[in-house]
Amino acid sequence: MKFYQEPAKQLPIVAETEVLVAGGGPAGIGAALGAARAGAKTMLIENANCLGGMATSGMMSHWSGGTESPLLDEIFQLAEQSPLLPADSGLPHSHWANAHEVQKSVMQKLLLEAGVTIQYHTRIAGAIVENNCVKGVITESKSGREVILAHTVIDATGDGDVAAEAGAEFVLGRPGDNICQPVTLMFRIGGVDREHAVYPGSFETLIDLPKGEIQALGHQHLPFPAGHVLLYEAPLPGEVCVNMTNVININGTDVRDLTKAELVCRDQMEKIILFLREFVPGYENCYAVTSASNVGVRETRHFKALYQLTEFDIVEAKLFDDWIATRNSFNFDIHSLKGPGLDEHGAQKHFKSKGKYSIPYRCCIPEKLDGLLLSGRNIDGSHKAHSNFRVMPICLNIGQGTGIAAAIAARKNISVRDVDVREIQQKLLASGVRP
């Protein structure tokens, strides 16, 4: 490989804040609100033109999991009152979760009301590290390369872009072979006859149709590695969210792999619509309405922190002494690494656990770095545990806890690893969180 030596130059320091949140997805939303409501001067930077991450620009069909989250309840309650919703959608509360424009508006209002400074169209280009302590980030945008300094940076980028730039240790994907879960481009279709349509919501949802069983038909007629059929009602009449594109062997931190995924998924979209028209009742006249701004990346970097959450912690429903996110509930949603459907180590319909579990603060503290907290799917967890805690409500909960921790660290001018977790828990309890 050839190289080019970029000339050194001075970068302007355009902002200094107490807490800087990188990433505006659910983990970043929770972190920014947690920090700002705890009294910290807070700034959030986001690469897209809106907040919400996979919940909005990723067009996810629903907020997965049975997690208890007062913060998510607050978002949904505001969404119910939004003038952006149809006057009478005719759908139950749960379906408003994929009213993507509503979520963008609600989340932005919440952050602005809390006093958070928001900057869109901004990506991470580097980390500023002094004596193993993260002091800020280098950003890249239409304004060029700039610097934002902070007492504490919360990495809610999903892929852990700040942590990686700072040199934090991580494992990519599954240990041993580094294969990551498949990626998916969500899209929405219209022209669906709701009275006759079906809505398979999991890989294990089997529905007999006139031409055969729906999942079997998908495996037979959709282009590999697509093949499963997942369809969810959307708020607008006749619209359905489609979670059926599928690309395996993609490294979500590699731009060439991401480009390949986008190309393959868009080709699959056409074939999926033709499949639905031919084989699924109620979809005979369906057509494309819109698609997500980017493919949904389920798994990339797992960073090494002070503790690794395991699948056994989840099944045993552990309540850790240093909990910062509680009453989390989901299954082992490992999409097959070889093709369509559920991985052999996954468990959805047949998932068993002793109850809801917690996330310990130690999972969010990088082992060898100060000034930085991990938040969301990039925290320290095993490949199988990650398939459970990576979903949006749990990431929102993790974010709220890390945001409060960062605010306490900034106020007391101490390291995040020296924050008394009992003080974090007191503030979470005051916000309605239950252990």
C-alpha cells in the first residue's frame, strides 16, 4: 500500500464542555439527557442530520425488548402528542415507535429543553489523549477539522469510534474469527391491504399461505443471503416496515464493506417487493416508499472494560452492586452469520432467563483509559451477551447511567472510575428507575 504524508497543521478549538457525547442514537440520547439533567454543560455531536440513530435514520421498525425505561416512556408519551402523527392512525401505541419523523422531533426537543448543545453533520476523526486520559476529540465536517475539548467524553457511536481512535483495546465481532452479525437496510412499503396482510415478527413466526409456509417461501425464492420474512405495521395507512435485506461477512468499520452492503441491499429490495407481491396475501399491490439513510450495523467492536458482561449474567438476571441500567429484557438475537434466519446460538421464541438483568458501571469504563465512557452496544460484553443488550431501549438505559456518571465526574473534577456509583444510582432512582 502506498502512503501520503499529511502536512501537520493547527486545528481550531471550537468548543469546550464538561460532557461531550459522540453519537446521537438511543445510547447518545440517554447519555446527553442524563448528563444535562444532572447539571452538566453537555454537547452532543452526530454524523447524521437528526437524532435517533437506528431508531430514525436507520428506520428501525420497533424498540425491541421488554425493558422498563422511564426515559423511553417519556419519549413515547411525547410522541403520542405530536402534531406530526396522523389524527387517527388506527394503530396501537407500540406501532408509533416507527413513526420516524415524530421521534426525530421529540428527541431534539427533549435535548434542547435540557440545555444540550447539538451539532449535526459531524464525524469523529481522532481522539486527543494525554497521559492515557481522553481530553477531547478531533472532528471532521464541512467546517473542516476542528477540536472539541471535554472533561469527559461518552462514546455512543455504536462502533466505538472515539475509543478506537484513543487506542482502547477491543475485539472485532465474534472472538476467534472476528465475524460480525449481518447488516440490514430497513425500508418501508405502501399499498398493503391491512385486512388481508400478515405480519411475521420473528424468524420463528411460521405462517401458512396459499403457496406455502412464509419463511420456507422466503428461503426458497429470495436471493441469498436474504431469505427470512419480517414485516411490521407502520403508522400510516397501508404502510409496512420491512426487515428483510441481509448481507453477511461485513465489517461495519470498513467503508468498502459498508458500500458493498448498501449495493447488495438495494438490489435485494427490488426482489423482496416482487416476492411479496407474488407470495404474500395483502401485498399484491405493494411498492417502495422510502429506505433508511444507512444500513443497520448490529455488531462491530467490543471494547475491553473493567468487566465483561456475559450471557450467563443475563440468563441469571443479575443485579450488580454497581448497576447503572436495570430491568433490561430481551433474547439472544444473533442473526445467522452464514445466511438468513437465526444463528444456531441464538434464542428468540425459546429464550429462557430468570428475569430482567442489569448493566454494571464497570462494563462502561475502558480498562486503560480515563476521561472516556463507553455507552450502548460498544460496552464490554461477550458476543452472545451483546446480541441481547445491543437493542435500542437497553442502549438508552445505559446512556442515561453513563451520562449521570459523566456529570458527577465533571462537577467534582474527578476521573469517571472514581465516581461513587451510589450517587449515580440515587439520581437514577429519583428519575423513576427501579433496581
